[in-house]
Amino acid sequence: MTGPTGAARSSHGRRRTATVLIGVLAAAVAAAGCSSSNKTDASTAGSSDKVGDSVTFGTAAPPPSLNPATGDPAYGAVLQWAYDPLVVMNADGKFEPGLASKWGYVGEGNQTYEFTLRDGLKFSDGSPLDAAAAKASLEYGKAQKSGTAPTLLASIASIETPGPLTVRLKLSRPDPTMTFNFAQAFGGGYLVSPKAIANPKSLDFGTAGVGPYMLDAAKSVASDHYVFVQNPNYWNKDRQHFKTVTVKVISNPSSMVQAMQAGQVQAALGDPTTLAAARNAGLTVIAPPQAMSGINLMDRGGKVSKPLGDQRVRQALNFAVDRKTIAKALYGDEKLALSQFALDGQGGYDASLNDKYPHDVNKAKALLKEAGYPNGFTLPVVSTPLYGLDKLVTAIGGQLAEVGVKVQVQSKPDVNGYFTTMVSGKVPAAALAYGLANMGSLYAGYVNTAGPFNPFKVSDPQLDELYKQYFLASEADGPAIEKQINARLVDLGWALQVVGAPLSYYQDKSVTGLETATSANAGVPLLTDLRLAS
Amino acid sequence: MFRLVLRRLAWSIPLLFVASLVSFVFVAFLPGDAASALGGANATAEQLAAIRQELGLNRPLWDQYWQWLSSALHGDLGSSLLSHQSVTSLLNQRLEPSLSLIAGAVLLAGSVGIALGVRAALRGRLGKVVDAGSIVGLAVPDFWLGLVLILVFAVHLSILPPTGYSPLVDGPGAWMQSLVLPWITLAVPATAIIAKQTRDAVASALDRPFVRTLRAAGVSERSIVYRHALKNAAIPILTVVGLMFVGALSGTVVVESVFAIPGLGSTAVQATSSNDLPLIQGTVVYFTLIVVVINIFVDVAYGYFNPKVRLA
């Protein structure tokens, strides 16, 4: 125990310590204020770089692995920088050469597909991209047990290489969607070098593609930021618009907009909940309709919910909803209202179908009465707050209540829970957000009795016949059949789609290039087109 | 004191076992599994079954847990089911951001809270301000506060970065810049509680008979407050600071999301949403160890301020 002098010294010391601590913090803030410039960037990717040398692209969801063969189109925001697609789908839905200079079906029936690679292409590890390497990569993707590649390449029965740069795919069934699958929206044609295939773990946090950039793993942190540097073996230097591209993961949509306002991020994937905020912040917003959103009336056979088994009931629900009001209220644009299975600009789109289900409460009530439900019924719907679906389902439920249909929402906070419940066959309806690309991709997950969005495995003979024709149709004849498929699905009322929810991108004034995202190319531009604005 | 630390460490072993077992069981009852996350929305039932087979997710739960526990006892926390990265190396990468965030926030909250609380104990009116402030501090959602701070300091004033984390090795200046706003966000509710607790504890200590004796003996008021009363009030204050440290761990989930900081909190959220069992178990182990270490520090501090604790 110290004496009074020591005690005074000791108490003075403790006060001084507290004062010093507070002073250090204040000094840190002051130092930060003095030393930082307007474009502050605390990410490890070169805070002092100008936009000309580097660009930061924001995305909300990091891929669990960078391996494109086990990936999902949702992670295109990260993968596209290192992997050019075989073909590029431009703003009006037409295809342009990517890594392939020629492509198309051979003969009739859409069962043989062939593409020819550009000459002289090399992977980022220096190995050549020829027909043999392309074959190995496609076989590798097809053999995976997870990810989208096995689904996209499922119809490939065998692969031949009739020439050094020519690859021929023999399909097990007619499949008219190969060219689309090889474009940037789905990324089925992300080719990986043979060296990487021999060491697949190298792809979990590394890249080995033919793209303008390649990953600098030393500067990257998984799930936080990915730094891409120029690929020295890339064939087209004119397409390398930046020395460095950083893909920054910011999961909170509001934080993303603020990061763009502060200049930390120059372009980003948008979010439906921040479209208005981004516009108000002076950002360029590119938001083409992309996903058919509403309620999926899955129990079309009436197994769990007898009313849904009646087409008149499903049609009544479609008449009961005021799509324009919901589109305006939730997305700020009544033009996003959707009542069919294709988007404006796509082959199967038919403007006349927009008048099939005008908002008519009396008509809805009459149909319900005719079907034997004059007082309505209860409709359980599994939903999730992700992508704003809970809000959408609640808005639809509010309007269905006017015709006596009570929507009972079971909200699952995570996508796993929502998905598992949706496919369980126990709930008759589910919140719906299904990316519309073409009738082939609609068949795969939605119409197909094995598809997860058709858990009650319902089929329709007329629809099956139309699809048989579609799979055999040439590219020129495809759109006409797609329109018929669209009309049949609308008539069946298999969905209560309300809006074409946009897939959105934000750009600040310093960059341009993402304006090519349209409904015609499923809302996915070639991200590597991003470049300085002037 | 050494025996105290050893006892605490010994207790941490059964604690780790219980925490890991409880989290394992809870995750097992969550809908879905890692196979759904890996397979994607278009995976067929056969594909999902094949993934489960490959990952061993179709084995009995007790077998899966035993497998994990056996490896963990050898220091191997396994690999992430989704990214295949070693759980240990993944979490070690994320330890620095989270510890920097939590330690800085608690230091800030402790310094400001104790200073405010002592002043409030001496000045009655300030006590009411502290009471009101503590309610506001607790009521303000940290999510909202973080976004407001970004708006003011990063967007409008442009003096601090809006998001991101700069590691210490890249320079202490950038490191501190990246943490100022997250520190403030995490510290506000803790400051409120510490200030209130300090005020009550110091006020209570100043009311005790020994203080009257000290005053009668002519000891200065400053010495009475800072050497005697504060020392006597230290135990409850330390308890609250320790609790705030643990509370800050869960607070990192929201703050790391708002400020895009790659820490343990955001990793826990990602792992849980994709049912990545080894990564979930790994974050539980890391969080439990951090709580154990915090409690050891608090107990050692108790011993410093209260000799009876040392002798117990």
C-alpha cells in the first residue's frame, strides 16, 4: 500500500491514461481527415490509384469458390473478368463472336452443335486454347456434381474435335439453347486450362481462363475483395481497359450506394431496394426487367390446395391483381408490370398477352364463384425476405384479399430454408423470382416435371407437344413457337407473375459500358466492356 | 493468480465441447444443408444426393460430430464444404479485423463511458443526461447509426472511407482510418451502459462511511474519487466492460456487414446461410475461445482490484 504521495501520483496517472486514450482517438480522426483525399479507399487495392489505372466493381455475394465449373451464373460479377464466354449476347439479343468465331447447329433437329475457336488463343497460364483443351474443359464441367455447368451441359452426349480449332457436340436430345448457354448470362462456356483441370484446387482461389484479367491471389481476400490484373496472354489488348480491376464484396445494399457516392466503388451490381436511392445519388442506373416475379402457383393438380387445381381459380387470381400499381409502388416503374412468361425484347414475347388479364375484381369473383369458391379460400405461400420477395407477396396478398383469397405467408429468412420448403411438395404456392432468358431455360427449371419449380410434377399435353416442336425448331422458327408456349402457359395460369423484377447495375460518371444490359440478353452485359467514360 | 488462470483455462475445455455440440445439433435441425447451397436452385434430387454422399452429409449425425471432434482435438477444424479452404486458415484471416474492431470499440466505450460516468456521479445534473443518453444509446440501432456515420463522414465530408478494412501491416494510419466509423458504431450502446454503471457504482461508493472518514482526514476530493471510490467501484464496472466485450462479438455481425469488413461475424453469417457445417463449428470454437480469454482477463483484473479474489 503506497503513502499519500504515491496515491496522488497514482490517481493522477490513471486520469492521464484516460486522457491520453481519448486524445489518441481524436488524433486518429484528425490525422485521417488531414491525410485522406476526396476519393478515400481503405480497401487494400491501391487507394491512391486513379480511375484510369484501376476500377472497383461492387458485388453483394461472393462465390464460395472461383472454379467456374462448380459455379453459378449469379457469380458472373466475379468470374467474367477472367473468363470470356464462347459467344457474346449483345443488347438486342443477337450473338457475336467471343472465344468462338463460328458456331451453330449442324443438320436438322438441333442434335449436333459445332463451334470453331479463334486462332492463337492462350489461357492466362500460357497454355494454348485449342479444340482438345476446349473438349477437356467441357467434359470437366459436365462431370461436376454441383453448380450450374452440369445442368447447362447435360444434353451433351459426346464431344469430337474434327479440326484443331473445331469442337463438335453430339447431343443426347434436341436442345436449341446451346448458343445461349455458352453466352455470358449463363457462362456455360467458361473454359478452364488443362493445367488447372489437373489441379482443381488451384481454381478455388485462382483463375485459369481466357479473359482480359486474371486473379492476383496475393492481393485478394476471399469473400471480401478480388484483385484482377491484366492477363499478359490475352489476345485483344484493346479490351483491357484497366490495369487493375478490384471486385469488392459489399453485402449491404445501402452501404454499396454510399460507397459509390464516396467514390470508393465506380460500378456495381444494383439491388431493387436501392434503385431510387441510386438515382437520387446521381448514379447511372441500368435496370432491365429480368426475373419473372410474383407467386408460383405450383399445386396445379390440386393435391394440397384443391382450389389451385382448377384453371378458373388460377385465372381468377390473375384477374384480381393490379400489376401496374404494385410495380409502381415497389419498384418505382409501372412499366415493369408483367403478366406473361417472356420479357419485351425476347423471342417469345407477345404484347397482346398483356391484355389477357386486366385488373378486374368482378371478373375474378365471378370465376371463383363459377369454380365453387364464392367466399374465396386460404392460400399458404412460402416466401423469403431476399430480393424483396416478402414485400411483393404481401402486396399481392393485400389485393387477393379483395376477392376473398387469404394469403398465408410462411417466410424463411435464408434461401436454403425457402428452397427446401418450396420443393417439399407440402406448400401449394411459393414466392417466385425466375430469370427469364428463353423458353428452354424456362422448361429446365419451371415446366419440366423434374424441375425444382414444378415440385408437384404437373404436366400439360398441349404444352409438351409445343415443347417437342420447340426443341426441334431452327433458330429462325424458334420465336414463333416460343410465343405459342408463352400463350399456353398464360392461359393455364401456372403463375401469378406480377413484375419483371430488374437485374440492375449502377455506374458513376467516370465509367461506362454496362448500358448493354437488356432483357434480350437476360440482363447480363459483358462486364469487361466497362471502361472510362471519356 | 496463476492458479486462477489455470482453473479458467481448464474450464474452457468442457465449455468448448458443450458449445460445439450444441451448435452442431442446432445446425442439424436447420432446413436444408450445404448440398442445396452447392447444388444451386436447379439441382436435381439425384445431384443433391451425390453431393451429400461426397461430403459425408448422409452419415449419422453422431458419426459426423465424432469425425469433426476427433480432427478438432488434433488441431484440424476441417475444410469449408463450399470453398474447400482450411477452416483454420480462413478464420485466422478474419481474426485480425474482428479483434481490431472489438478491442478498439471496447477501449473507446470504456474510456468515454468511465469518464462520463465519473463526472455524472459528481454532478447530479449530468447524471440525468447520462441516464437519458444511455436509453438513446441502447435504442439506436447500430445498423442505422453506421449508415448515418457513413453518410456524414464518408459521403458528405469525405474524411473517412465508407467501407472496407485495411490490415495493420499496410500501415497503422490506413488501419485506423478504416476502423474509426465502425468503432464509433459499435461503441455507442456500450458507452451508454458503461457510463450508467460507472455513475451508479461511483455514486454508491462515495456514499460509504469510509469516504466520510477520508474527507475528515483531509484527503483531497480528487484523490477520494479517482483513487478510492473508483477503485471500489471497479468490480461492477469491470463486469460490465467484460459483458460489453462479449456483446460486441455479436455486434460485429451487423457492423461488419454495414462496413464490409471481412471478419468473424460476417463469416458466421455466410457459413450459417449456406449450412457450411465445418465453418460454422470453427466460428463457434473461435468465438468461445475469445469469450474464455476475455473472461480470464476480467478475472485477473478483478484480482488486481480486489485482493480477496486473488486469495479465493
